[in-house]
Amino acid sequence: MRFDEKKEPSYLGWLFFISIAFHILASLAVSVMSQKGIELPVEASLILSELTILVPTLIYILAGNLGFKTELGFRAIKPASFFMSLLLTAVVTPIATLFNIISQFFVSNTMVEMSDTLVSGSGIAVLLLGSVYGPLCEELTFRSVFAGRYERYAGPMGAALISAALFALAHMNVNQAMYAFVLGWIFAVVNKAARSVYPSMIMHICINFGNLAMLLAASKAADAIGAASLAESAESVRNSNVLYVMASVFLILAVICAAIAIPCIVFIAKHEGGLDGLLDMFRAKHEQKRWLRVPTMLGIVLVLVIMFGLGSFLKVAGQ
């Protein structure tokens, strides 16, 4: 079965809404179990969290009979593009870090707050799940499906922005949403240049691996020497002038890295035959069709209620 072109934006909206709803229900279930004295291992929680988007996405792909190579972007890339994707990872990391720092003027660092929970599991398992399993699930959903399918209705740039926004909202907290939006847009642009979803998968895996490895190492080191927890240290930084210094330094780095990223992306586009598509993404005006439907709006509202209206709802649900 192929999706009706007029109805597919609604189907995409339902995919987003259902994924968000499943994630919230799974979080509530974990909270209730915790209240009953049943603590899920962190590894199980990580698996369950990503399943809430993976399962609906796979059902969507099967229902729409979408081809993994032709329509979802699973096209092999050249070795040079693979290594350039690794270089891009290093280049875009300071850009993402800048937005992470900026968000901390208003909210706390979500990953640091989770450090105690993450450390409680097997380091290797957490690294594999967080840096391989998670990115693969998320790239399939947000770049292969959302960026790829929305392009038919909003053009390549519109689809990149839409998928980045949905990717940011799916994190359901302001801190991660800010840098997830930036990374999501960059991932979509690089994929357009490569005509493949593999570059964003490579970059996402490397970024998550680096962040998780540093977080786990720092948390274990703090415990070993009896220092303050990472969450306490991060909070003290937020209440000092250090954050302003960090933001200034990373602003300069981000500008430099952005200038380096452009030729890297163009290099990939030339090697993968995607230069015309990349230029078209930034230069041409594309016909806009009505992509924002009621299910999408419901999903967005649900996320915003959790983020700003019921931010602590999931945390206190089991109390």
C-alpha cells in the first residue's frame, strides 16, 4: 500500500503524536513501577525509551511500503564521505555545545542530571545503547521518514527545519531541545548533500559516544575522589560567571567551525553527486503544500504541555 499524497501529512502527524504519547506512557509506567519498588535497570529504560519511536516508525514504513534505499535514504556512501562525516562531527560539536551552554542560562543540563542514573548501569551497555541504538532509531524516524517525506510538501529546506523541530520537541526538555534543533538541521543538510542518511547516523553516533563517554568518565572520577556530583558542580557553574566565559569562548569556536563546516558539506555533495540538490535546497523556492495538520499540532501541544506546563509531572507521578 502507498500513502495517499493528500493524506500523508496527517499520517506523519499521527506518527509524531503516537510516538510522543507512547514515550509519556512508558515514562509513567516506569514511575509507577518505581513507586511499587520495582526499579528497571537503566539499560532496560534506554531500550524502552527508543522503542516508543522505533516501533511506530517501522509500522509506518511497512504500511507505506517505503523502500529503504530509494525513499528512506539508505544509499551507500564513498569512503571519503565517511571520513568527512567524522571530521564534520568534530566541527559541529562546538556549535551544539554553544547552544547547550546558552540553554543553561535558563534551565539545568539534562544529561548531567541523568549522570547518576546512567552510571548505575553497565558502562559498555549504556555506551552501546546511547551511542548506537538510540541514534539509529532516531535517524530512521527524524531524518529518513520525517525529513524525507515532508520534502514532498515543504521542499528540502522546509523538511529539514520541520524534522529538526520535531527532533528537538521529542526530547521534551528545553536544554536538549535547543541543541537538538541545531544538530537536526545540520544532519538533514548533510544528508541532502550526500543523498543518504548514513552521514547523519555516523555523526549522531560519534557525538553521542563522545558525550556519554565523557559524562560517564567524569561521574566515576568525581565519585572516586569524593568530589561533588556532576549535577551539583553544573549548578554551581550556572550560578557563577563561568557560564558567560564559556558562552563567549564557544561563540568564537562556533563561528570558526561553521566556516569550516561549509566546505566539508560541499566536499561530500561533490563526491556523492548531491551538489545540485544542496544548492537547490538553499537557492530555489519550492511549492509549499499544507503539511501542518491537526495530529501534528496535537503532538506539539502535548510536548509543550510537558515541557512548560507539567515539567515535573512525570517526576512526581509515582510519589
